[in-house]
Amino acid sequence: MSQARAWEALNDTAILKACIPGCDSIDADGENVYDVAMTAAVGPVKARFKGRMD
């Protein structure tokens, strides 16, 4: 994969969502800022997390 294609993939929220286990959503909220929601499970316990990536 070329460097340009890798950079495009890193900036494509659909590709990122598919690559992150438990990721429910990644939504752009400005330039280089994203709201992220994901679910993590450890045994029978599940937790949902929301946060921002800058």
C-alpha cells in the first residue's frame, strides 16, 4: 500500500470504525476532531464509552 493510500485510510471514518473492535461510531466534529462511541466487554460485563479524538 502506498503512503498516500494509507493516509487516506487513516482519515476515512468508515475504515477506522471497521478496524477498531467494539467501535459503534466515529463522527467528525470539526477539522481533525471526532466523537467516538464504543462498547467493550470483559467476560459478562459490558461498558459503553463515548469520547473525543483530537
